[in-house]
Amino acid sequence: MDEIIKMLDESLDYISHELIDDTLYINVKSNKESLPCPLCGEESTKVHSRYNKSFQDLPLQGKKVVIALNNKNMFCTNPNCKKYTFSESFGFIDQKGKKTKRLIDEIIRVSLTQSSISAAKYLSDTTVEIKKSSICNYLKKNSSHKQE
């Protein structure tokens, strides 16, 4: 399981998993000791707090996958920085995202060949929680990125 988690990000460590009905819940944590402040860039090792961030990833063996990440909030130790605290971020998911980027890419790929209503029904039936409006938003964002 650790190898699968490392595909998302090398800095993630597998903790445990549990299969409940048709959903695989995977608990992970970051092994980063220090993080750069997103505003000033200064490295910080001072943890403010931790919180659980849950998000969906690609299905595995026909099961819906939900990853629970034990995420860190850090203090910025630079006295001249306006950012007092900041959250750990990862390249595979947007800061407030509920789905990994690779899952969103798969949702978009499926949605390009059918209506958003049909795609939402198909994806919901095959282990991805998604609504028509979310598909439309992903398609809109995707088309604006291609035009840039």
C-alpha cells in the first residue's frame, strides 16, 4: 500500500487502511520535517497544529478510494513575514480540493465523450462521487487552461 501512496507524493507515509462497504479508506501522513512559507519562503519546523484532510483518489480494484491526510499547519518563523501560519500543500491536490488532480483528469476524460448528466451517472455508479455541476466546473477550468 505504501508504494501506491508514494505514487501521489514521495513525502507521504502510509499509516493504515480500512475497507467499509465499497470504499477503501487510507490514512496517510507527511514525513516532511520542515516546510517553506508560501509568502516569504523561509523554512519552518515549528508545527502550529494538525488536521485531517480527506479527498478522493482514483478507484482501486473497483472500490472508491478516500485518503485521509494528517496535515500540518505551521508557524512562519520570519518576524518580517505577514503570514503567521500556513498549511502544508501538495502538488497532487489543490489547497482546498476534494479530489486528486489525476482523478479530475479521469473525470474530464470520461466527460468529453458524453453529456455531463450521463458522465455524472456513470462515474457515480463506478465509484466516484461526483455531481453534474462539478463536471461542468472541471470542464470549464480545463478549457480555460488550454486557451492560455
